[in-house]
Amino acid sequence: MAKKRGHNEGTVYRVGRRFRAEVMAEVMVGGIKHRAYFDTNNEV
């Protein structure tokens, strides 16, 4: 069974020619997912 990522751990996806980074930030109860797009993997 796969483990879930904890808060402040993220993933990187390739979306077309760009890369998307997602990070789950801890906020009291639950969390907020932040997303950012970059042109290269090195920028992520």
C-alpha cells in the first residue's frame, strides 16, 4: 500500500511542456494545497 505524503512534502507533475509543483501546507486543521507552474524541472 502506498504511503500518503505529509504536510510540507510535495509532488512535481509534467503538464504539456511545463511542470506543476504541488505542496500541501499545514493550516491548523486540514490543509491548503498550493500549486505553481514552471517552464523547466530545474526551476521547480
